[in-house]
Amino acid sequence: MKYGGTTMPRQLATNAELTRMINDRFREGKELDGDCREVKIGGVMPYAEPDESGCNWDVYTYSGPLRCSDVFRIVIEEFRLQYNLQDD
């Protein structure tokens, strides 16, 4: 994440914390309505090395309506910019 030309450090969270926060976001997000509130992830997958953005995790699948895939990707990218996966 860039701020004033410098990269801001991401907060660290465990797999369980990220999973809970992401699932809470879908369930409680005010801009999400209808079926997209039913989206759930089972966890996040760590990368061996951070990607080009500096993030060290991603979510590859979710359960929920297929029509929510665009919303799913946007929400996940928001979290990827804010958090890195902490070693358990």
C-alpha cells in the first residue's frame, strides 16, 4: 500500500483472524446485499514468498453464489492491501 510515495507496512494476522475478518466483512458489509452476504471462505493460503505487491497470502475459492465473484475479488484485494499472514 502506498502512502506519500512510501510503502505502508501491512498489519499481521493469523490465518484464523484473517478468515474471521473476511467472513465478517461479507456477512456484515453494508454495501453488500442479498446473496453476497452468504459468501464464506474456509481460510487463506500462504505464499512461499510475497508477491509483487508485497502480500504473502491469497484466497483461491469461496462458497457462495457465483454472481458474487466480482465482489469477492474486490473485498479480498482490500484485505490483501492491509494484511499479511503471520507465521502461526
